Amino acid sequence: MLRVEGILLPNPSKLEVGEFDISKAKRTASGLMVMDIITTKKRIDVEWHMITDDELAQILYAVKLRRPFFSVQFPFAGGTQTITCYLGDRQLGLWHTRNGVRYWENVKMAFIER
């Protein structure tokens, strides 16, 4: 479902793809707003509600492999899409140990297109 640098990551609990415009805007002397859309970029917000320590290590390894920019393949309209990204915000929730295995809650990461 989600690959970073060709490495298949654990299935996320949540994956949201957003698009945003990069624009150049200014106001004319009369106050009218004028704007040029330069390009459109994607942001992929991913969340894992509960993952093992090993799965977290796999995710962190994949995103650090080719920092600052790396490829991300994700499901998108009509199949999959691959883009070059950098790692934005990331959050790690509480961890718990069950039967000797450490689990992490609410791990969140944002992949932002270059």
C-alpha cells in the first residue's frame, strides 16, 4: 500500500492525500488580487494507531535512507503514484510493552512533495 524508497511499510491505519497550490500573488494599485498558480504539490499524512517497535524501526530506516528527499509510492486515483518527498511533521505517541514486545501508539508522519 505505502512504499518509501521501495520498502513496503506496515499498513497504515489512516492515509490522507492532500493537494495544495504553490502560487505567486500580489495586489495591483487598485487593490485587485492577481495570482499565478505555479504548480500543485501533494502532502501525504499517514498514521499508525498501534505498531511494534520493529515496525517503527523499519519506517524510520526507510525515511532516513536517502534524506532529505526520498520516493514515496502510495494509492491514488487510478492505481498508485510515486512522488519525491521530504519528511515533515512526525509524532510518536505513548509506548506500551505487552508480552515483552514494545508497541507505539498514534505514530504520525507527513510526506510533503518536493
